[in-house]
Amino acid sequence: MGPHTDIDLVSRRAIEALRSGVPNRDAVKILGCNQPQAEERFDKMLALATDVDNPPGDALGMLVTGGFGTGKSHLLTYLEDKALSEGFVCSRVTISKETPLYDLGKVFKSAVENGQVPGRRGQMMEELGQVMEKSQRYPGFFAWANGAASDGLLNQIFPATLSVHEYSRDLELNTELERFWGGDRIKVKTVKDGLRQIGQLLNYTFRAPKAADLPPQRLRFVTELIKGAGYNGWVVLLDEIELVSHYTLLQRGRSYAELARWMGQTFSEVYPGLVVVGAVTDDFASAVISPDGQKKDEDNIVHKMVSTARYRAIAPQAKTGMQLLVGECQPLGAPSDDDVRDVLEMLRQIYTEAYSWPAQSTQIKTSGVGYERTMRYKVRAAVNEWDLLRLYPGFRPEPVSTEFLHNYEEDSALEGDPKDDDASTDAR
């Protein structure tokens, strides 16, 4: 057998991902997307985000919902590629123990660490730092940052770091500034020393911002920085929102409040240029939020937050977040029989290219009930059947599968409610 061609390698990477049930970019590019309603709504959000004559007043958000294997992750990967191709910086964040939805700082930092800049391969903040000052939009962004600081919307440290970054020739210092924008700490002394080096120390007076104030300011600052660097906006994709069910009651309430923020449904803070798509399981609202569900969050969350002084102010946002999950989700459509036949035929050709082996048309039924109706089930069943036939000629496999059921019980490993750090000589 001769060496693999580039086409063979791309096909094999796609098959490997589909075999594991986690579609990668190669698989998504080959198979495309069969969710026209979600795609159309996403296209409208991208258009609104770039409307110069009538710019958005806040973030634009969409929630999509579906059962296990219905294509939520596939859709997010497809939308990610679309956003990048249309000039948006794009970030994919999976909600997890390390990235809890109720902690804006951690979700923001994960978005930065996983961010992709169109046409560039490096870390998001590093790439933006290299191009922003060359952009025709940068002067407007610089003016915005100074104005926002004068109005009290940003700490003065943000425009101060912009000045240092623009005029300093210290590459190590500039890298430290970029990391601060992306969520890392920086000493106030470091920034003031930089201002002194460029002769701007007297123009900026500031103290270290409180740790609790930094995440929303960073989110607005970086969104504006992305536009100032010449890109159309920032698309953030939030996957596996259903993990919220494993949190404690107050953590779930805080998560719902944060979801309202990401979806552009708060009024105290605005993030124009931010486009957010979140994915959640289709039974989350009924199992966790509904008064008839396991946790009855609709009955309990707001009352608990109102009676807790620390979270009383965000109780209305938590209510909004729950309402979005209950009534504003875009359900993913089930594949038609024609969709299934088309995908399986395309997959057969890909498999043949990947392994130089003539895969035959699968006998898997296009119809089915429950999880056997999902595209993930049919794709994995087909790949597994071809694997067995290729490795064991003459063998006739009989697939056996079981349904995956979500567990919405609280997880003690996810508990913990650290208090916000006080301001110090470090800018968090």
C-alpha cells in the first residue's frame, strides 16, 4: 500500500472523530450542517453585530437545545468555522468543573485561552496585540477606552496599559499587558513603571481594581479591542450548559444570572459586538427548572437569592436566565430519512478513501425511535460496522446499544463558593 495522501489523512481524521462520537473540524466540513433554522438565526446575529448604521446595543445570544447525539457539538463546530470565515474572533468554551458558568472570570479566561483569530494561529491575545495598533479602527478604540474610564465604566488601568503597549518597545512587558487583558494578574507597579518609561505617568491616576470588578470590565474591553483590531466581533460558544444542574442551589442561581449576561439580557452592562451561542440538553428545563421537575428551580432560586444579601441584586437576572432556558431555546431538528441516507452515503465514500477499502452500503435503518433516531447513533453504528467488516472479512455484526441518560443530581465535587478577593497591589 502506498503512502497516504492528504485527502486520505483528512478522511481518516474525520472517521476517527466520528467513531468516538466527537466530530472534529474535518468531519464537520465534510458532512456540513442540517440545522437550517439555527444557522439562519446565527447568520442574522452576525449581520446585526456588523451593522454600522444600526449597531447592536448589547450582546446577541441564542440557545440551542437537543438530546444526546442530536448534533449540538456538531452545530457549534460548524458555527465556529462560519464565524471565523466571516471575520469574527471565535472562542469555544465547555462548561466544566474548572470552568463553572457562575464564575465570569473563569469562563472569560477560558474563552481567551481557546480563542481563534481569523487567519492566524497563535494565542488570541498575542495575535490581537500584534495587529491592533496597525488597524484603522484602533484610534477609535483607544478613544473609547479613555472615555469609558473617564465615565467610570472601566478602571483607568485599561487605557493606561494601552498607552504602554503602544509606545513601549519592551516585548516582555507588552506580553505581560496582553496576559492581563486576558485574565492574568499584573502588579500596578509594573504598569506605572511602564508609564514612566514612556513619559505618561502623570496622565493616568488609578489604584488596583477590585477582583470582582475586573471580569465584566475585561469582557467589555476585549470585545471592543477585537473590533478595534479590525475584526467584526467576538463569537463565544458555550457548550454543555446542562452541567449547571450539578451545582448547589445558589451556584445554579448565579449561573442563570451569568447566562442572562452572556445572552445580552442585562441592562446594567452592555457588550455590543459579542455574539453568544449556548447549547443545552432538551430536558434540562423540565428536569431542573420546572416546578414539576427534580429541583424546582423556578420555585426556589429567586426566593433563596433575594434572602441572601450577597446575591439579592442579581436575582432578577437569575429569573431572566431561567426564562431563557424554559422558553427561548432553538430546538434542533431531527434528521429526515433523506438526510440520514445522504450522510451515510457520504460517510461510506469518506471511509473508502480513508482506508482504501471498498465500504459497502450499510444496512442500518434510516428510521428508528428514541436515541436510535439520532444522527450520532447512525453514524457510529455505520463506522463500527465497517470497522468490523474490514478487520474481520465475512463477519456479520449485530450492533447492540444502550441509551445515554443525563444525570441532573448535584455533585459535591463541584461545590464551593469562594469569596471575591479584595483589592490589592495586584490587578487580578
